[in-house]
Amino acid sequence: VISEEWGRELIRAWNSADWMTLPKRVGDRIARLIGAPEGSVATGDTLSIKVYQALAAALAMRPGRSKILSDSGNFPTDLYMADGLVKLAGKGHRISTPAPQDVIANIDEDTAAVMLTHVDYRTGRMHDMQAVTKAAHAAGAVMIWDLAHSAGAVPLDLLASEAEFAVGCTYKYFNGGPGAPAFIYARPDIVNGIEPALSGWMGHAAPFAMAREYAPAMSTERLRVGTPPIVQLSILDAALDAWDGVDMNALRAASIDLCEQFIASVEARCPQLKLASPRNPAERGSQVSFAFEHGYEAMQALIGQGLIGDFRAPDIMRFGFTPLYIGSDDVAAAVDIMERTFREELWRDPKYQVRSAVT
């Protein structure tokens, strides 16, 4: 892309390298992995933007209702975007964030939209997509799922769930890298009735007609906004090659085996840590989290030895598993590093006490 398409073709590559259709082609590859039909996933922009688009569309579909229901474990940016949209709309919407286990009980006739992250970013707790969506629809609410921590990690069947919208990022399990584009799914039977809140030129039915009036594309393409990030999309497209032919159910079974091995070994050898993820594998995604009072420092000590997880405030140490390239031997080696780190309290070294901008 850099040396040949851009390096030699320059702007001609929009046609000669078919850059204009790359967002759809990548979207179709993601669609297969999240249980969505071809043509129902648009890629580009960031996850925050896609959350805003989905929620704005959902609220427009339910005029007269005022409640946006999320949960206390949702990722902050989703709630920030909801806050901003509520203020901008000025229609008296309110945001409710009960505990994750209390979401269904809080869905009522005033609920316009239920907006949840499928797998909790801290604990890995996984909502029952079918049950929550069914409850939302029974009350007449629109369902939005954030798949940031479940796309590429667990089997998904968006079409069967009947959820109206889903959004997600691609730099986690899909390995799209920093700056990788996000995606948005809209259920095929509703997409052409959506009035895009962000009416960018790439969502126009004829972008290069340069018409004064906005006319949205008659497909999920209407949820595109600005010029697609071709370099990042191309990296993602290459990364998705690893997923060709992957059976998500088989991947999930292998992931559970790795997580169970990890939990058992850590609990046996690192008693200082407390499991923060659900013990039942059916109730968690493909991550395992442990709580530790000095979690940040301990994670820096692990990273310093080549075991890379991450930390989430206030005390969560988070570890992700994907059987595409992590095996049982890797888990065993990781626990060896952890046991030594906690036994010798290596995390007390002053160099691990300094807080970096990214945790």
C-alpha cells in the first residue's frame, strides 16, 4: 500500500487499487466473524464515533421515551458519548447505569435504548446477548451492543439476536494495530430507515456528485462518515487473513481451556491475587482478570519480564487469551513469571512505581 499503491499510483489508487470499496470488503470479513450478513457492517472512524451514531439512531427510533439504559461496568467512552448526545439533543433523556446483573430488571416502557458492552472491559463478565435483547424488545426498546471485547473472542450471532445495532473495534482480538478502524452493524431490515446523525460525504448515495443536499446511501454505507483510513484498513485486512476458515466455536472451546488452566495455576501459585472474573466460563469472555492492591506496579513488573497484560483502575490486572497464537506452554510460562514476581515482590522496585500515560 505505501510503496506501490500510494508510492507509485498516488491518488489514482482510489480506482486502480480499489480503495473506495475497501471499507465494505473489510466489513464483510468482520461480518462473518460476528454472525452478520454481508453488507451489514460498515468500517471506519473510531469506536466512540460509532457508539454516537448507533445511539443517536436508536433515540430517533423511539421518540417519546427518555431513558438510555446501560450498566455500571460499561466502558467510559460509551457513557461519555451518551452524555454528550443527551446534552446536545436537549430532549430530557436520562442515562441509567445499574449493576450489570440488574439490567434486565431495569428495562421498562420508558426505555428508548439499551446500550451495553457485551464483555466487561475490566472483569470479562459477559452479558447473555439473547436474553437481554429479548427483554429490551419486549419493552419496545432498541438494543445496541458494544463488541469491543467479544468480537474475535467469542462466537456471536448478531442476526439471530435481532439486535438493531452493534459496534466494535478491531485493534484487540482482530490485531488491527493502533489506529485500526472501528465498525458498526445495523440490522438489514432497519438500515434504510436510519437518518444518520453524522452525515458525512462517504455516507452519501453519490459522494462524487458533490450535491448540495445530503442523500444517504441505500445500505449500511450510509453509516460511513469521512474518508476511509486506507493504510489502517489495509493492515486490518491483512490481519484478518489469520481468521480465514476459523471456526469460532472451536476457538471458543480452546480459549476456555487456556483460561481454565491459567486460573487454576494462578490461584494455586499466586495466593496474593483474587479472581475478579466470573468463575463460570460461560459467563466470561476470553480474558481473565485478577484483583491486587498494587496491580499497576505488579503489571509493570510482569511486562518488564515479557509477560504483557494490562491494568485497569482501581486494582484490576487483565490478561487476554486467543488460541490462534497462544498455547498451553505459553500459559505455563506466564504463570512461572507471575509466581516469581509475587513471591519475590519484584513489583516493589521503584522503577515500577512510576505511572505511565497509558496503563
